Amino acid sequence: MATWYCKDCSEYIDERMASWHESQGHAVLGYRAPKSMEDRHLWSS
Ligand SMILES: [Zn+2]
């Protein structure tokens, strides 16, 4: 699972829509969901 964020639309989008926003010239940021306990610790802080 991955969560992406489009700065131009100011909304969170899924990975499939991320490529569409990029094709529109939007600034898309990608966030990978945590898989390990260490990653979860970083996200929960
Ligand atoms: Zn967008």
C-alpha cells in the first residue's frame, strides 16, 4: 500500500492516480507505507 499526495490538488491520491497527476504536470509526492517496526516507529512519532 502506498499513499501519494498531489501538491497541486492538495489531496491524497492512490498510486494509480499518481501517474495521472504527474502527466498533468502536477507536483506529486510519494509515501511508502511502513512495513517494518522501525518504519512504523518513524511514522508514529
Ligand atoms: Zn493533481
